Amino acid sequence: DELVMALEEAEIEFIQMPFNVLDWRWDKLIEKIRTTKTRRTLKVHVRSGLLQGLLVSAEPDHWRRANVDSPEPIQNWLKQMTADTDSQSVAMFCLNYVKSLDWVDGVVVGMEKKAQLLENIHIFTSDDFTQEQLERVSELRPKVASPTLSPSQWRN
């Protein structure tokens, strides 16, 4: 609802929103974002491209906290898509996906170590996915529950 209101408010020129490769919640609004961007100045930055590290985690407890009791199908899909897109890591696959979208102008990403900074520089200077790759990823992505996509709803 907030995104719809922001897209309808002409004075808003910048939107930052959560989004990642598994995030289906915005699918019905992406075309509206594209259309709005053709009509006025609007920059869209996405955050949580790794879903607070969940998408690169092998820890079952991390996934359970995120309301996923059986993470193996999702982890297998992430590994398969990483291979199919010739990505060097799941992190590279996830971040390349979001940075390759035509409606995304920037990606907010955190890091804790110099090695992560260097990896992020490598990822953000690599080639974008093709339209065909983006469509394949979106078509094949597993459907996760909304609470998994919202860290505020994760278990303690």
C-alpha cells in the first residue's frame, strides 16, 4: 500500500524498498514502477538483496528462524540458478539478479569485512543478467511464505 501511495505522489523522487530474488510480493507493481519512471524522475533502490544473509546461509537454525522448516529445496534452487547463470557464488547470483532489473537504480548492501567489500565490488562490476536469464529465474523461483520475506516476522 505504501509503494502504491509513493508511486502516485509526484513529489516523491526516491524509493527504497526490500527486494530479493525470492520476493514475489511486488510482482503486480513492477509494471507500475516502470511506467511511473517514464513519466517522472524516480529512482528505486532495493535493500535486503541477500535477505539479511539468509539466502547465503547453510545454517538450518537461520532458516527455521525465518519460518522455513525445510530449506533444502530453496537452497538447491539457489545452487542450481547460481550454476545456470554462471555465477561464482549464491551471493553473486542473488545480487546480480537484483542489480540487473531494469526498474532498479541501486542496491543497498551491507558488509562486515574487507573481503566482503572486495567481493561486492567484483559483483557490482560484473555483467548483468540477460533478459532471458531474468525471466527464467523469475519463472522458476520457489514460492516462500510472506513472513519469510519480512525479517520483522522472523522467530526469535
